[in-house]
Amino acid sequence: MFYILYPLALTLFFLMRYIFTALFIACLWLTPTALHAQSIVWDDEQDVLRPVDQRLPEELRQEPLIYNGFEYKTSLTVGGRYDDNILASANKSSDYILTLTPKLQINKNYKAHRFTLGAQSTIERFADRDQENKEDISLFARALLFAKHKWEVPLFISFDQKARLRDKPQAFLSDKPLDINKTKIQGGITRNLNRLSLSLLGEYERYSNDDGRASSAPATPAIFSDNDRDIYRGKLKARYDISQGAPGDETAPSHILFADFVYGRQYYDRNKFTNGSFSGPSGNRDELGFLAGLESRYKGLLFSRVGVGYLRQRFDDSTLSDISAINLTADIAYSITPKLTLGLKASRDIDQDNGFTQGTTESSVVFTSDYELKHNLYLNADLGHTDYKFEGLARDDEERMAKLGLTYHNSQRLETSLGLHWQDRDSTIAANDFNRLVLLLNITSKL
């Protein structure tokens, strides 16, 4: 099917190149937030249901294909977008991009046990700057095993190969996208005691990074492999239901207190690349953190997860100062009318995958909204702000973004979306300032 769809999509892509300007003027007011692809990799922290999904009529929700006791969910998204600053730099370079995103998820229940396999790929082809072409892939498998209704054994493994995002701060601007490979393995045990749930988890992560050449000086290497590392973590999680809703009643109030504790150790393959060799400081470090808060669901109107905590990283190398930060997460959605939902997303964390020795501390807040124009037509709008603090460097960045979007559910198997994304960054280093405008159109087929 790919070999049939690809030429058709390519033809559509070049036609869109000539009509995008007119499309932009005609459709500026109806644009979606589907600008950032959703990962289908399971995240055990996302326990909150979304009211938007509940509002979608049954006849428009994708039904899985069931065969021999297995559930299959597949989709293929064909998209085109215009980006007026594909390198996210002060010197703008625009292009048109064709995107293909196939997804597959397989579910199987055996007695009380649950098993899931998933795969997703994003293929991007640029019209002019073909060195920006990329192929991302995500694979995962998970299992949740039950024993005597009191014990659970969660198991999870995933592999991701994704190109570095041009619009995220990086130590180097490379001449082409460079991949980050991540492998994650997690397993543990959970004990359920009426309203109290306790989990003990072990986790291993492996990161490997591609090297390349600097965009401004091809003779200069862009080294990211000094960030190759192994991470070992132990996690202790506690959940206590202080207001348990009736089983199966999604409108009953439910409030769950949670507390997560983590200790980890990071081992780097080599020292920081400095002056032509791996002779810089070592990134080996210990990490310690906790996060506590409340998950709530109230009468099908309020869905939230809010937590605050502390994260510390202590380096073995005495030339590097330790890092500590207040950790924050907030994900809130409130349906103020049957058709309008307002949301808030906030986070504060440390990003280590950018080539900077001590990483960056990112603090972000995003206000979201979605409105049901018709039973199959949804309007979305996001407004956000992010601060980047560069540990050990005299640099701070501030970023603002806005998104508008419109999603039309043609049928249970077909979805169309149109989107506009604006991004603006100011840095204490003027060369890192940029602004960006992206317009996209996606068509998703679901089987």
C-alpha cells in the first residue's frame, strides 16, 4: 500500500506547493493544534481522561479491528506543511515538507492480563533542502500481569530513533538532522491494598547520539556522542484514593494522592569533547528526586494531575557544579460548558539531550482550549511560554508560542486537520534569536 500511496502523496505535495499561499489567506482563521505528533508510546504517568475524547460521538470514534482475540488499531496520516524557518535560526530558510505517519497498535487480553504492542514512524521529505529529510521511529511493548487481584507486575520496553528538533536549543547547529537513539526497559511490582497502591520499579535507559558537521563551518565537527550514556534508576510510587468513585461511573468524583521517589545513576561513555578530543569534564552523576500531588476527576467536568517536587543532580567531576531544581507538573482540563474545554499544562524539568555539559532547565506553561463547533468539527487554540536556563553558561532564552487549529472528523475512518503555529524566541545571545511560522494540512485514514 505504501508504494501506491507514496507517489499519490508526492503528487499532492507538489500541487500543494503552488496553492499554499492562497490556502493560507483563505483559511487563516480555521487552524489546528495537531502540529506536534502524538507519541503512542505508553506513559504510566498519564492517568487522566480527557473530556474532548469523551465528547466525540460514538459513530466517529475509531473502532479497533478484532481478529482471533487481538485488537488492531492502524492509521496513516499524509500531511503537507509550509515552514518559513526550517532551521529555527536568525537566518531564515523556508521550505515545503511532505509527511507520512503510519501507526499500528495491537492489544491482547488473556484472562486478567493485558498486553500491547505499538509502532509509529514519521517520514519527512523536503522539497528544496533534502538534507533535512528524516525518518523517525518508535517501537514499544508492554504487559500488565495480575496475581490474586492484589499484585500487579508492569513490564515495559521501548526503542526510539528521532532526529533532534531544530527548534530546541542545541549546542551546535548541524548541517543536517542528527538522531538520538533511546532504549528503555522498565519492570517492577505493585501491591494493591484497598485504597492504597505501592509500586517498586527498576528502570534502565540507554542513549546514543549521532555526530555531524556544523552548519556554518562544515570543517568543524558537531559532536554529540559525548552525551552517550547508561542510566539506572529505582522508583518507589505510592497512590492513595481519598474519594473513590463508583466502579464504571466516570462522573463520580475521584481524588488520588500520589508520591513518587526516584534515585538514579548516570554513566557516560566518554568525557566532554573539548579542543579536538574527549578530554573535558566527565558527566557521570547521581540523581535524586521526588514528586507529590493530586490526581482528580470530578463529575466528568474536571480532569487534573498536579504535582510539585525536587530534583538534584550531583556530578562526580569537581569542576562541575551540582544542579538542583524545583520539579513541577500540571495537566488540567475543565469543561466550562458542554462544548468548551479550557486547559493548563505546566512543567519544570532538566533536559540533558542538547549537547550542553550540564543540560538546560526548562520551565513552561501552556494554556489550551478546544471548542465543539459541530458534532464533528473542533476548534483548538494554545498559547504558551517557556524559559530555558543554561547551567554553567551565561545564557538564558525566552520563548513564546501560539497555535490555532481546526479538526474535521469526516467519518469514523477519516479525519482532516488544518493548523497554524507561531514561535518566537529571545536569547541573551542575539545570534540565537528567531521567529517561525508553520502552516500545515493533514489527512488521517484509520482502519
